[in-house]
Amino acid sequence: MSRTRSVFSCIECGGQSPKWSGQCPGCGAWNTLVESAVPDAPPRGGRFTGLSGESTVQPLTDVPIQGNARIGSGLAELDRVLGGGGMVAGSVALIGGDPGIGKSTLLLQALAVISRDAPVLYVTGEESAQQVALRAQRLGVQADAVRLLAENRVESIIAHARTEQPAVMVVDSIQTVYTEILQSAPGSVAQVRESAAQLVRHAKQAGSGLFLVGHVTKEGALAGPRVLEHMVDTVLYFEGDGASQFRMIRAIKNRFGAVNEIGVFLMTESGLREVGNPSAMFISRQADMIPGSVVLATQEGTRPLLVEVQALVDDSHSSNPRRVCVGLDQNRLAMLLAVLHRHAGIAMFDQDVFVNVVGGVRVLEPAADLAVLLASVSSMRGRPLGKDLVVFGEIGLAGEIRPVQRGQERIREAAKLGFRRAVLPAANMPRKPDSDMELIPVRRVEEALEAVIR
């Protein structure tokens, strides 16, 4: 037997150090080194030779391509996030999210559909086989062809996978499995890294799709070494407020599709149900016009999405007014208020400003700047913007309205839902509008306020 030794591994970058120190010598993070035991010369788990067999040097143009074969999950929203059409054969996807948000439910529903046409294998390391069967019964899915394995040891999982030869395999979760070549406990940095490496190597060699379920930390990041995200092809995050019935899955990394692509689901008693038209779900058509509310045309990956942005501006009774954002960047709100004061002469230094994106959506792109600013001024002055108005545009520090990508698609989405007016950057003004919407191009912050809030 090989002797074991102690090393200190960084939970951020996966780097190793022979002794503990307050700062990781690899990535510079503080207090991230944890002790783990590893053998002096761990046996290799095999080498990756590609899907075509033995490794050879060949021209890139001579590499045979299998037509980018994809395996459809039967869930259009999940297939969209994976790159369109489903999961690429031989790819590995890591999906994370808060406990109870629906990761296992989603994958069980997807496997039940895939099993109608291809063999699948569900490996559970957290629950017993009876618990998984009870969930399938509660969801009412036809899981007769789903093969189930309750196992934590990686070597045993790979051995069963070679026998079953599944087209898609799910490991729930990567933090619960372990490999015999390491002496550390399951969930440690070394175990997560080595176990994931063996599973990824098997998926590439066998050409089967692999879903790895990952835990998240208190901050919402995937637990384990950051190198885990570099080993997989796709990283998906399940988002959503526990009090809301909406669930969104977002692609943070995707080698076979667009990043920041989202899929929208509705949590019901019978599992997750797809939302084909999320724009109609996230906007509320109020009977009366309300100050401080505006509809934003945002872009999530390749999908245009309409969401409602609400702002509340009130007198502050403290020396430090509050700036609170839900679903947006709080630092960017402070910048927009400074631009508003400098270039439009509207001061909010004595006002509390609260901004919220309705429906639990998280907007990451700067195209929400104009909507946030108009909603704030509307709330401050008590003047509604109108129910038929949609807004998008990025604001620069000089007060200019900068163009955003896919402006024409945003306009089409708004016209499809019945909006009649749109405030947009002048550079996004189409040469030949294909709808009867009233387009209001603006170049400066002052122009936008004058055009909408009179």
C-alpha cells in the first residue's frame, strides 16, 4: 500500500501546498487552505484518448465530426439552456442551486423523458432508492425505464456505467461520492476534484452525457474547488426565490451554446412545468397607471425578455440615505443617481431609493440603466409612465444613451405583447421598422426625461 501524506488544498483554485498558510500561494485567496490526506503516488484512473480511440496527431480538418449529436431532454427550456436541441453526447454539465430549489426534480423529469428512446442511469448518493422512487411517484412521471443506482464509490459507479452504457447519467451529488485512492472524507477538496475527474474521463471516453449535481455555499457559489467548473463543459445555476413559484436555470459557462441563456420553469405540486412565454408572466398589466413602474426589454442569452422594474423614492430620515436593489447591481444604481444629478439636475442625495425587478428575475446587463433611471424619477415626481411603454438602453457617465445588442429583437418582443411605445437608444433605431410601435430614439438622459416625464 502507498503511504499517505497531508497536504493543504485551496477550496478556491484547487492548488496544493505542503504546509498551511493564511493566503493561498496560487490564487491569493485568504483562509482557503484545508488539510487533506493523499497517497504519495496515487494510481492513475486512466488516460483520456478521445471518443475515437487511441490518441494520434492529425490535421484539425481530418477530425471526424459526429454531426454535433445532441440528446433532447424533452424539456424545451432545459434544452435551450444546454445550447439548443439538448445535451451534446460526451459532454458534462454541472448544475448547482440552493437546497430544495428543484435540481433533483428537474433531472428526474428529464431522465424519464429521455429513457423512452435511450438508456439512462440515475446515481443517487444523498438519498436512498426508496426516496427517489417516492419522488417519482409523487411527480407522476413514467420512470419505468429509468435505471437507478444508490452508490457513493466512484469506482463502483463507473463499473456499473460501463455495464449499463447509458446515453445520459446523473450523479446526485458530486460532494457525496468518493474514490478509494484518497483517504480524505467525501466532500473534501481532494475528493471532489479527483472524483469529478474520473467521472468526466469516463463520460468523454464512453460518449455519454453526464449531469453532476453540486452543492452551493452560503454566498450562492458552487461548493468545492473552483477547478471543478473548469473541468466540465457546462455550468448551470438554478435561481429563484423560495417564496416565488418561478424557477430559472441560467448557463454561466457553455462550450456548446450561449452563456447567460435562461430557462424558466413554474414549480407545481406535480414538479416543474415549462413557461413558454415568460415575458407575459413577469409583467403585470395594472388597471391604473402607477408611478415608479416601467417595463424593461432585456436580453438573456438569445432570448428577449420583458420584465417589470419598480422604484420607490422616499424622503430619508437619516444622514446616510439607503440604496437598495433586488435583482440589479446596487453599485450601478449609485452611479446612475450621480449621472442623473450631474446631467439632468435632479438630486436624490436626501432620498431613499429602492429598486426591484418583479418576479425574482436577476438582470445582469447594463441595458437596464434607462429603465431604472426613468422609474426612479417617475416615483420621485409621482408621474406614471404609461402602461404601453417599454424601455431599454445603457447610460454612460457623460449622460449619453449607449446602444445595446439585439435591439430589433427587443422591439419585436414588446410589439408581440401589445406595447405601443418604446424608448430606445438612437443608435438602436431600426432603418425600416417592422412594427407599428411608436419608437422614441434618445441620445442623452435629458432627452429621455423630456420625452417620457413631462
